[in-house]
Amino acid sequence: MQATNSPFLSTPKPYHSMPAPNCYTRNALATFVLVASLGAYAADYDSLIMQARDGTTAPVLQYFAEQAKANRLTPAQINDWLLVSGWAGDDKQTVATYLAYRQQVPLQASSLAAVGRAYRNLQHWDLAASLIALAIERQPDQSDWYLTHAATLADGGQYALAREVLANFEARFAEQRLAGLLTRAYVERAAKEPYEALRHAQQAIELAPDNRQAQTIYLLSLRDADMPEQALNTIASKQWSWVTPGLLRALEADYAAELVRIARTATSTEAERLDIAKRALLYYEHMLARWRLAPPDAQLPQDIRRARLDRLVALWLVKDAPTVLSEYAELRTENPAIPDYALMAVGAASLQQRLPEQALEIYTGVVERSKISDPDMYENAQVGVFYSLVETEQLDKARDYAEQYLAQEPMLRYIPGNPDPVPNSRWSEAQRERASANFFADRLALAQSEQKGMLALGPGDAHIRLGLASTLRNRGLPRQAAQELKIIEANEDPSAPALMLEQAGVAQQLRDWKTAEALVHNVIARYPEDPSAQRVMREWQLSQKAEVRMAAEYSDSNSNTALGEGAMHYSLVGYSAPLNYNWRLFAGLDRRSGRYLEGYGQSNQVRAGAQWVDRDTAAEFEISTLRSSGRSYTGLRVQANQDLNDHWQLSADAARNSANTPLRALRAGVTANEFNLGMRWQAHESTSVSLSTGWMDFSDNNRRWAVSATSHQRLLTQAKVQLDANLELYTSRNSAPGGPYFAPARDWSVLPGLTARHLIWRSYERTWRQELNVSAGVYSQKDYGQGRYQQVRYGQQLRWSDTTELGFQTGLTWRPYDGLRERAVFFGFNLSHLF
């Protein structure tokens, strides 16, 4: 909330709307002309003037109007008309009379003062000040006119001249100190010097504690100085029952708004800020309930609306976004004009409730309106526009917007009164937003580079380091991310929610389940309404769910030699929810079938086992039964993966009666035991290399040894498109070739390719992607020579929710087998679901 755009800070009322000091009473003004000329008027005129002095001005004003039409007004009557119309508050008539007769009759000093007041009430400050100054020049012993002159100058923004007039007043009329202090307070309020105003008002209330006008100006000065609580305490302790309901409501609303401001700007813990915001909401609840039961007056509906608008900000601070949006809808129905400070809360709530289009519209409007009037709100609204563009998937626009924002801000700025430049916090914010734009567009390398550059300039910036940790985590480098978080923990509040949430995310990625659980539950217990805490809790809950995976693939070739015709493969596996953090049980079914030269073959496997996952180690143990061609085999499998660090991983697996035995071999009654070793290195998400070697010991005394290597390198990263270069190398050797399955004596292949990935659509957890791979290389088989090896694959993957994902794949492969070139087509389907 910004003072320039919200009612949190009041503006001093025009001086003429305030209760006038006793020394300003109208009765005193009558003495300047009327008393001296009473003997010259007829008895009926004397009676009319006496009525006017008692407050009944209509008869004499009618008399003046009639006499003016008949052109029978005397100079004294014209001066009286100016005075009486001023008493009646008819400023336009006073000015009209002055303009009609100023060249015809001499005007008394009191008449000039009356006209000056009328001009002031009509907000013609310069004319008013000049006429009152002329009246003082002609009759300098009238103290009231000095005070009116000072107030008029202040109304017109001439504060220094107003202070000079008051200095003259104090020198001439030292005995009228109260009136001088009250006018001083008014001038300083108009000059936006609330503490100076409060100092004079405090002196006035000490001088005359029972003076109603001193009490009023003291309360108004406390309000201007952002001290509504003290004003309310003063009213209660001194039992000032005269305070109007309107002023009391204004002070109560100011106090509630002060609580909201404190909750927004407090530099203490997040828990304390949240507690203050809840106090503010409770105060609003009781205050609005009282107001709605109070006797109605003209100002009451506006005061209720102002409090409801201010309350939107408090509701957002406790992250009650649904109530913010429902209240906003009601307020907008009553009156579509919503102040920008309230719209900022509505925009944030819209983002939380996944209404980014509405948020974008709101923030864009605030940016346009606040660019000149409120720089702080303008900056915050620009951040809102940026995140709205991100959440509407306008990622390139978001980056462009961040670049424009950065171009507007210099790295250093100058503070008035300080000749040395200081760092510009807005420049730092713009740098962070630009890095965030690259992060959200999957330009992670660029985001990391920019964040490290910012840390080189300001290593103590926790916001940047948190962003760097998140980038590293998304690049597959969680251990490096953890190191960055330790630096923050050593230098900042270790219980800060943003830090704990990022630590929880890193712990889950590292499979440090106990640490992750402790962090998640700690944060959600403290900040249950925080959307980031809710999101991390949801990620934890997902990791604790059971899972089922299904896959089906059909493949066919233009001959039934090596690959066979009409091959089918179905698999179904289910995993239990985690047991004691690290363990999961699983069970599954596999079925394969195909037609070969020798005839039809099929196999069925039932398997079950346990999976163990810890921080750096994952392992599986499986027992299975495999049935094919009327024979049954008991299988065993052990697999382990070990992460050495963020870059290196080792793997090993061994199987007895392996499920990877070719189906043609199983049909012929041949089984195989298998052993594999692997090693993987990844620099980050864009670069990786894998190397593996494996042995298969077939029951027909054939021994197969194979070595393979794969690599991928990111070539292009755009907001929704990535292009990778891939390379697959493979070689194998069989000790007893020529058996009832494809077993070349020796072969090798080189298959380079390109893979393009495209994000078709995304809305929060829901994503729809497609992928195309095109590869072309060489395959060589001993005794059969070399041949072209080509492959085209296409697939789509739909993540329907954070629990369900499904996809399909299809493609063509051309390569030689035993010298015969075969074309194979395949189609696959996969589904995974957490429950």
C-alpha cells in the first residue's frame, strides 16, 4: 500500500472546513463598519443587521438584493453586504458583489478580508492571499487576518511565506499563543510536515487541554503522523465524547491499516509478520461489525468501503486468496473503481488461484497508472506483470519484459544529499527477474551464469543465492545446490520459509527422506496458508504414494527372420507406498509374443521384489517365474546404482534366467544369465555420456559380450523447443553364433542422430510434449558386411495431473540382419499413475 494511492495516510482538510478558532468568530467582524454607521440607518435596517448578527441573514440579504436592483445601495450598505454574505457562507455572492462594486465604492479593510475569505473558500489562493494582505496593510491590528492569511498561503503551497506571516503574528500578538500554535499546526500539515505539525498541536493541547479546536487539531496531527493508535488511546483515556463518528472511524481504519503496513514491512521473522496480519484481520472483523450496526450517516458507506479495500491486503498477507477474490468481486459490483494498492493484492491472489490472465490485466493497468505517481508500486507491478507472463506461458515476452525493466534501471543511483552513488536495489531486482526469465524458459545455463555474475557483485544477496540453488537443482546438481543453501543458512535466518522450502526440495531430490519430511512438516505447520509451502507438501505427499506403471508395444517387420512378425510386449508393475522411508515392494507381469520362421513364440513372467532407495544408493532385488514353450524357469535379479557425486554414477545388475533373453531363444528352450556394469557422467542437464558393458551366458554354451556407449549434447534451447545431438555406439561378440536366435559372431554400429523436443501446451502441472528423433548411421556384421542403419521415432507425452501421465511412441527402423535389410515399425503406449 502506498500513501499516494491509498487512504492509509490522510491529507489535511482545507483550513476553512476546520472548526475556526474562537478568535475567528463572525460576530467580531461586524464591529468594523456596522457599529460606526448604526445611527445612519433606519430602524428597520438596524433590525435586519441585528438579525444577521444573530445568524438570520436571509432578510437583510434579500434587502440588499432589492436595493441593488433599484440602484439605491449606499457605500456603507455595500460593505455590509460583503460582510453579511460572508457570514451566510455565500462565497459566490460575496465575490460577485465585490466584482460589481469594487471600482465604484471604497472598500473597508474588513470587506477586503471578507472577500479574501470567499476567494479562499473557492480555492483561488493567490487572489485570496493578496486581498487579505491588503486588509492587513490597511488595518494591521486585526490578529485574525494574519492567521487567515497564513492559512491561505499554506493552501496555495507558499509555506515559507505562511511561516513568515505567523512569525509577524507572534511578534505582534504574543498573548494569542494558542491561535498561533493551531495555525502553525495547520500550515505544517499542509506542508506535509506531520511531525512539526504534531509538535505545535502538542504545545497547543498542553496550553489549553479543554479547548475543542486544540483537541481536534491534535487528533488530526496524530493521524497525519501515522499515530492513530495514540489518537484512539487519547480519546479513550480523556473521554472525549465529542469526537464525531466520522473522525473516530477514520482513526480506527488508520490503525487497522497501520497493522497491515507493519505486517508487510516488518523486518523480523515471517511468523511475526503473519501474526500481525492476523491481528489486523481480527481488528477489521470487529470494527466492521460495529460500523454496520451504527446509526447511518453520509460518510459511513465510504468508510466501510475503505476498510474493506484495506482489508484485502491483510487477507492476502495471510494468503487467503479465495476470500480476496470473492471480496474483490463484491466490491467491484458495488463500484468498479478499485484503488491500485488493493488491486496489487488482488493480482497476487489471482496468481495464487491460477488465474494468470486476470492477474496480467490487473498488473498491466497498475503499471500504466503508477509509472509517474508511485515508483515503488510501479516496480512491484512490473514484477507482477513478469510472473503473469510466465504463468500464461508467454515466456519470450516475459524475458523481453525483464530486459526492458533492466534497461530502465542504472546499476548505481544517487540519493539527495549524498554525493557518492549507492547500489540501486531496483537494478538488482531487474537482474534477478532476467535470470528468472531464463530459468522458466529452460535456459538454465544462461540463468546460472547470470546468477553467479550477480553473486560476484553481491555475495551476501540471499535472494540471488536461493535462485542459484533452484537452478542447480533443476540442472541435476542437487549437491551443489545444497552447498549454496548452507551458505545462506550460515548468514541468514535458518528458519526463513523460502530457505527451508528450497532445502526440502533438495533433500527430496537427494532422496534424504527424513530430512525432507522434517523440513516440509516444519514449514507447513508454521505457514499452512503459504502456497509455496503447500506446493512442497504436495510434492512430499506424491513421493509417499503407491504407483502403477503400464506399457504396451507392438512391432512388425517386413520379414519374419530376426525380429519376427507381429511382436507384442505388455508389462504391468505396481509399487507400494514407501515403507520406513527407504523401502518399496513391487510386483509385476510381463508378456511377450512374436512369429518367426520357426513358428510362434511367447513368454509370461511374474515377478516380485523390493526396492531400497537412500541418499546415494538405489537397489532392487527381484524373484520371478518365467514360462515359455511349456517350460518354467525361476529367475533372480539384483540391481544397484551408486551416485558418487552430482556428475558420476555407477551401476551394476545381475540376473539368473534373465527376462532380457531373446524370445526366439526362449522358444527354443535356451535361457541366459546376465551381468552388466555401467558408468554415467553428466556435466548437467545438457551434456551426458554413458558407458556400459554386459555379458550373457546362454544355456546353449553361447557367450555374448557387448559394449555400448551413448551421449547427448544440447544444441539449442528456446522457450518451448530443445534440440539435442545424440550418439549411440555398440559392439558385441558371440562365442557360438548361428544358434536358434540372432547371434552374430561380431557386429558393431554407429548411430548419430538429432532429437527435437517441443512443449505443445502447459498449464501448471499439466503438460503436453512431443518428441522427434531422426538418426542415420552404419551397422556392420561379420561375414555380411556393412549396411545403412536408419531410425525415425516420434512420440507424445501428456501429463494430465501431478499423479497421472500417459504417452505414445511410434517409429520406423531400417537395418540389416544377417545381410538382409529389414524394415521394422513399432507403436508403443505407456501410463503411470500415483495413488
